[in-house]
Amino acid sequence: MKCISYVRFALLDRIADNTNRLLIDGHRTASASGGTFQTLNPATGEVLATVAEAGVADIDAAVRSSRAAFEGAWSHMRASERGALLLKLADLIRRDEDELVRLESLDSGKPVSAIRRQDLPAVLDTLTYYAGMADKISGQVIPARPDALTYTVREPLGVVGAIIPWNFPLMIGMWKIAPALACGCTVVLKPAEVTPLTALKIGELALEAGLPAGVLNVVPGFGKVAGQALVDHPDVDKVTFTGSPVVGRQILQGAAGNLKRVTLELGGKSANIISSDADIDAAVKAAGSGIFFNTGQVCSAGSRILAHESVYDEVVERLAARAKSTRIGDPLDASTAMGPVVSEVQMQRVLNYIDIGRNEGASIVTGGARRGDAGYFVEPTVFAGVRHEMRISQEEIFGPVAAVIPFKDDEDAIRIANGTVYSLAAGVWTGDIARAHRFTKKLKAGTVWVNTYGPTDIRLPWGGSRDSGFGREHGDAAIDNFTEPKAVWINTGR
Ligand code: NAP
Ligand code: MG
């Protein structure tokens, strides 16, 4: 086993020596233009690494490489061998867990404790789940006519462009890579410009695991250039995207060129409803982590806490107490619960929303400001007196800002919960099973949690509708995303 100091040394060395090049066709290459960009450590605001910047020519090279791998080595392999390679990749991720955890933390500001507890186990679970599925993807014999044998086979779509955000770079990356590769597709992965480092490391480990060159190419760069080039590329068959609704709409337009398949996992403004008969202790605890986990940078964050008017004051008070006691600090410190937001741009966006809430007449019970002047820390903030029409109740802030909204009765709660442009997730807390069922039926959301908030599992479909996007990831749904049925007729005569 490697000792921690060696891992730390290797990591710093790797960051300092500028090796963060593109990963195309099995090689670490500079970009065609020679361009680079810097990624920062959001806990300090200091430069962490210089990274090669993929341009249009690099995306084209990556797509050509992934096409060749798709037509060649990858399609000639047994499905069980593909699965075995994914399991090998999982082994290597376990071997290099310390390095991956630190790299993800340094690049994104996520606390190491959270990455170890949540992100890394989810990455491994995703890989092993889809590794096991690789050789269980099958068609059907459908007896349509007496004069023919008619059946379907499920074929991989081809080259997949995967574009991911910065809030869960490892985990969301794997949500896309693992099922796509299990299905026999090849992938060009474009990580977010502010968190490119762990994607490159995963690409390297994939090569070490024995995945043929080109099966997984990793091309950090800017969304408007590299991301757009991937979306526009005529030889990409599918784009799987997680990010904002604004970019989601641009992706749909770009994908129209060659009618690519598209899956969009976009934002949310999820309601976490606390009924008068709820276990208030448990509800407030979960409501706190529902909005403050990952510094609120979670698509399914419970950013609107709807509390029945009879328990409203108690919920506000207890939630504020939780916010105040949150351990904010150095993400590398194992006792830190909340790190910075990911970038200065994001910090300004969150602070701006806090001003908007103040100006709209909501009251700040706790928080409401930047913490310190180094790094991009924002205090966990609780707004009370929030009305449904306010912008802080309608728009996604993507930061540690809770809007607590009172409601009169269940119908009122449903009306408020469903009253945004988003439909990703919702939570409800109640001791009444019939009421819980009424809520799950009426809430517009891809996931509804009852007496819990926030868990996801790779076996369950994940995604939303309206401005939260369309399509589902995870489970069998992901297999449908990356394959297509082919109908075969064999004329047998009567
Ligand atoms: P974003 O600005 O939409 O960026 C997401 C990715 O798209 C990044 O890699 C970005 O690259 C790239 N991109 C930007 N413009 C592009 C273009 N014109 N063509 C192709 N790609 C482009 O979102 P974000 O700010 O990173 O992430 C936050 C958003 O993601 C939030 O709205 C959040 O709710 C959503 N999200 C949703 C889920 C879900 O499962 N539903 C999960 C996590 C996050 P650059 O960063 O290099 O510009
Ligand atoms: Mg960074």
C-alpha cells in the first residue's frame, strides 16, 4: 500500500509538471493550437494546474479515434470482456482512491469526507453495476407472423459525446461512461473547464485497465468551443449532457444537424415539504443536508423548504441552528462538512441571489455573506418570509441558500411545489401513509422522496421533465439511452 505522503507527493508533482494534456487515442497530447487554460483551487483561489485546451481540431481527432475504436477493437470484443475491463477499471480506481479523492477535492472544493462517503462509492457502484450488465443486454423474439422468424437485437448507438458539469465530476462522469461502454459505445468526454483533472485521471486508468485506445477519449476545454464542437460533430451519434437549461437548449439546436439522440439532465428548484404531522427532528436534519450538502451545488438540492404554517417558526429556527453549526473550511480537512463554491463566478452568482432575496423582502435568518476573503466560501444561508413568486423561490441558485416557504394545507403545498419551471425531485415528510401517497401522485418530479431527502441509486431511474430536461439515466433506462433495437425478419415460408 502506498503511504499518504507518497500519494501527496505524486499528486503535487503531477499538478506541477504540466502533464494535464488531452487524452486522445491512447496518448496524452497537447492541443493542436497549443492552447492551455488554468484550473483553480476554489478553497484558495490559487492556480492548481495548467491544462491543454481542446479546440475544434482536437474534438475532431477525438471523435475520429472513438469512431475507429467503435468499429474496430471494441465491437470485436465479447460483451463479457467489456464487463471485465470495467471491473478492472473499478479495481484501479480503488487502488488510486487517495489520489482521486484529493484531486477531486482540490479541483472542485468538495470536502474529502463527502467524496469518500458519497462520490467514490457511487462511482464504484455504477461501474460494477454496468460491468455486470454488459453481457445481459439482449433482444427479443417477437412472433409476429407465421411465415417469418422475427426478432430484435440491441445494438450500440456508436460514438457518444458526454458533457458534464463541475458539481460531481467523477460521479456524473461515471453515470455516463459506464453504461455507454457497457453497451459497446465509445465515449468522448468533455469535463467542465473548472474541474477537468479527475476526468483525465479516469481516462488514464481506463487505458491501464486495458480499454483499447479511443474507447474513452478525454478532452477538457471550454463549453462554447470544445463542447459545442462535440455537439455539432456529424459523426457523434448521441450527446448525453448534464448541466444548465440554457446550455441544454443550445445542445438540442446543435444536435439537430445530424439528428443526434440527446439526453438532458438539467437543473432543479426542488421542494422539500414538511407537513404538520412530520417527525420535525428528522425532517429538519434532512432539510439541512438537502440544501447544504456539496455547498448547495446539487441539481436536486432541496432549495425550497415548504413548512406547514403550524410548524413554520420551529422549522426556520432549527434549520438556522443547523446552518450555524455547519463546519465550513478546508476541504482537505477530514472534519470539514462544507467547502467553498466552485468558482468566483459561482460565488458572485450566489451572493447576487442573496441580494435579490433581500431586496424582494425576504429576511435572512442566518448567513447571507461571503466567509473570509481567500477562496470562494459562502455562509450557509436561510431565508424566511419567502413568497412563492419571489425569484429566490423560482430560480435555481446552486449555492447554500435555503428559501423557507409557509403553506396552509396539502393542496397549497402541491401548488407551490409544482409551481416552477422545473420537475426534477421533491420530498415530503409526514406520518400519514395515505397523505404520503397523495403527495407522490400529485408532485411533478422525476423522483419523490418520502421521509428522506436526497439519496440516489444507480438502479433507479434519474432525471426530470420540463426545464429539468428529458430522458432518464441509471438502471435499464441507461441501456436504452445507448442502444437501439434492430428488427430482423427471416422469411421461413409456411
Ligand atoms: P453548464 O454551464 O450548463 O455546463 C455544463 C457543461 O456544459 C460544462 O462542461 C460546460 O463546459 C458545457 N457547455 C457550456 N456551454 C456549452 C455549449 N454551448 N455546448 C456544449 N457544451 C457546453 O452547467 P454548470 O454550470 O457546469 O452546472 C450547473 C448546472 O447543472 C445546474 O443548472 C444544475 O442544476 C445542473 N445539474 C443537473 C444535474 C442533473 O442530474 N439533472 C446534475 C448536476 C448538475 P464549460 O464548463 O467548460 O463551459
Ligand atoms: Mg478547479
